[in-house]
Amino acid sequence: MYVMKTVLVVDASPIFAEFLKDKFASEKIEAHFVQDKFDSIPKMISLFPDLVIVDINENDPLDYVLDFLKKVKADPNASRIPMIASGPLVEKNMISVYAKLGIIKYFMKPIKFDLFFEAIGKVLQVPFSMDQTPCILELHRNENIIFIEIARGLNREKLFLLRYKLSELIMQSGLESPKIILMMTDLDLTFVDGLNLELLLNNVISGSHIKNSNIYVLSLSDFVKELIYGHPEYNGIQVSTDISQVLNSIVETSTAYQVSDIVTDKILQETEDTGNTSGSLEMRFSQDVTEEPKPLEKLKEARKVAILDDDAVIVDLLTNAFRKAGYICDGFKNPAEFIDFKTYNSYSIVIMDMYMPGMNGFEALKKMAENKSRVPVIIYSQITKREVIIRALQLGAKQYLVKPQKPEVLVNKAGEILNAAK
């Protein structure tokens, strides 16, 4: 006879609690929730769950947390229940203190949810079903526009998390009628991805205050367009292959917007959110951890960068930063010199200014496209005109970064693009 496992969740933020409630329900695990740590002790004794999950807020005083754990430890019944905790970054010696007080596993925020549920499954002796599909899923907000970027693949766990993260972002930002741009141009989807695509769309449209008419999907896949336009529940969602078309339709030219204010990292520069985000729910998995740079000799073929800029100072700064990160790096004074270089397709990525002697960035992008080059390009320029930025994106630039930036920013962006393309 199957006996349902029971979990008690203590002091979780509303969004985190809602997420855990649905996740446990899908795994047929009974979940109970208590908002105050000390109020949870009588509940532990009466319910005697199979597991207690304690969420430690970064604003919780250390003495308060330790007093709670000591009181649990002192009770002969509560101390027998295994406890898993999540909380802010702490020193190793504090992990040892927590362990002595009964915490069998501590997950620092942002939580890597595949490892989190793996640990829960081991305690409950109930294996959690976890999708291992590689997936990059990120959210960015600028004013009332939320950008959802998906690359590599559709991971059902991240698509599940998206619903809660999107609601959290809308709630924290106080958005009444947000516009959503769902960017999936790196995904080549077919009918076998139908269920996952429906899960993605359903989680987006379920968000509070989100209207179908305010959702824009960027995709090169005919299947995506067919599925969206063929389902009545997605009526009003617009599909496009052209980023400029979408930007022109949602960014009013009559406002004070400058495209340079919104097109930077991953096409949009994120609007800084104010307020308490200590309970923020992040879509993190162990596979998302950025790998340490590999030894230089192992990167000669995989990581080779070309820097096109007539400013020698910028070339030197970027060259030094990329070489420190383990890249092979070459500088070119103008795009024509680079295009004429017979092996330019051997480069992993290109950092290019827009206006240089001999050939401008537009002409270089066109020439690379004519030669069927698949080398990703990051435009790094002081030009902030809307039409220039959108034109560069139309011609195939992967990102447009406005000068000046710290050299490490470009190294990180290059790494993100190359890792997403694996």
C-alpha cells in the first residue's frame, strides 16, 4: 500500500511557496506550509512530516535562525525529522554550525533546483522526474516590456518555473499591462516539441495582467507560427522573424526612448527593480554554472576572437582581457583587413565597431552574410541612433553593446554566446 510522503515548508516567500506546492502536488507529495519559524515547531511535532524545508531569509538575524534551530534540536520528536534549508551565501564554518543543529543539506540562493529536488527525493525515497534538456532561459525587463530569451532547448522544469518567475517580476514591478517579447530565434522547433511549446505559451499567458495581444514571439520556425495561429487560446499572439518589426511596434517613437537605452545586453538593458527581492525565485540548474576557463592550448580552435576597431587603446584593453580568459585574440584596424584575411571563418566570435576607415560595420556584416559566415558578431560602438542599432541587428549582429563597457563585460557576453551555441 502506497503511503503519501509529507513535507513541511517553513517561511517560504509566497511565490516560492506556490511553486513548491504545485511541484509537490505533481509528484504526489503532501505539502504543508507555515510562515513563522517558531510556529512551525508545534506543527512538526503534531504532523511529524517526512521532511522539513526551511527557507532562511537574508534579513533574518543570525541569532534568530540559530535560536530556532536549537529549539528544534532540543525537542526529541522534532529533532528526528530531517531538515533541508535554503538561504543566502554563508561561510563554510556556518554550514558546519547548521549541520550540527540538524540541517542535512543547505542550498545557497539562487537555488539550483535540479540538485535541490534530487536531495529531497533521496530523503523521501521518491525519485523526482527532472528534465535534463540543456536550456538557457532568462528574463529581462525594461519599463513595461519583459523579454524572455530561450536558447539551446526547451527544458520542462524551467518552463514550469517560468510561470512563477514571470508572476514575481510583474508583481514586484507593479506592471498593469506588461508587454512580452518571447525570443526563440536560436531554437529550431518541430512538431516533436509541440507539448513543450504549449507548456511555454500556457505559462506565459497565465501570468497576471498579460494579454495575448501584448505577446510577441520572435522565431524562425514555421512550426511555431503554425501552432500559435492554429490554437484559439493563443489568439492575438503575434509571431515575427524580425526584431526591428517588433521593436518598432511596441516602442513608441513619440516617447523619450533611445534604443541605446534598451538595446545592450541580450538586446535589452534590464531595468533595475527596487524593493526586496530576498525571496526571489531564480531559474537555476547545476548545468547553468559557468565553467572555469580551460587551459590556453585547449582553446586554440574553440575560442578564438577577432577585435575590429581603429582605436588602438580599445583593441589593447579587449585583447588583454580576452587573453587572460584563455582566448586566442587578434586585432584588426578595419573590417576590410579582417574580411580579406583568408581564414576569418576560423574565428569563434567577432567584436566589431560600427564606423571605421575603409569599410563600415554594415558593409562588413553584409559581406560576411554573402560569404555564408556563421561567426557570431558583437557590435561594440558609441553610436546610439535607433536606426543604426536596429539595422545592425537586422544584418545579423548577435548583440549591440554601447561604449564604454568594462572589458570583462564583453568577455562574459562572448562566453554566453559561445556556450549557448554548443
